[in-house]
Amino acid sequence: MSDLCSPIYRCFPPLPTVCLFCHGEDASKCPFRQKEDMTIVTERFIRKPLYVDAVQVTEDNFEEIASWCQGEIRNNDGSDDPDSPGGSYIHVRVHNPRSPRQTKGFIGDWLLYTERGYKVYTDKAFHGSFDRLDGVAKDRADQEAKAKLENVRAQVR
């Protein structure tokens, strides 16, 4: 075991077990080498899926989405003119936004609803993070959501 590097720095199987720090060239001198008496055994986990209800903001549904998420239609340039050249956006009350942009739903963006509230994603970020559910996966997500709702109702009673 003394010639193995720390599992934290190993490549993901089925690739060879090579340290990302020393690349296995001189594992005996690697600062991340496992000690002979080390008993730590790691396990691999996967992040739980995040199911969301999502709709893309368009010119046709702009006002309806603002109403749905209890948002406010604002102008990007701060004016009150609905035809301002700066364009309009929906100001969304977002749970824990990391930047002001994450509270602004522009045409082309996606508005998501999760059990924690609303989130705004650009089109690129949305498609990079989410896939459409269909078939068995959609049925499972619907069953999980229904079970969570029943659990909340039972706690309220």
C-alpha cells in the first residue's frame, strides 16, 4: 500500500489509478501517498437529482410568467417607459441569488420552480444543466413530488 497515492487524487475508474498530483511517476515521493497504516476507505456517491418545473420566457408569455412567479416587470435602464430601448425583464424573487442577474428573467431565459422557490437560468446554462424528463423518469419524479406533498400535508394536520 505504500506505493499508492491518495484516492482523492486518483483518476476515476476504469482509467488507471494514477495520482493527479505526481502522475504516478515517483509515487514514493508523492506528498499525497497513502501511509501504510491508513485505514480510510472511500465510497462513491452520486448527487440526488433536482426535479424542476421550467418554462422559457417569450414575448407571448412574458406578462403571464410575471404573474405566475409574483414577479415585477421592470425596464433594464430603470425608466418607466414600457418601450424603452433598454428592454424589459421580470424581476423574480429568487432564493439565494448569487448575483443580481439571477433575479432577472429576460426573453429567452428559463424560469424554474423547485421546492425551494424560483430560479432564473439563461438558455445556455439551462440546457447545460437540465434534460427533459419523459416516460418512466417523469412518472418517478411525479410520484416523488406527490409523496413529498402528502408528507407535508400530514405534518400540517
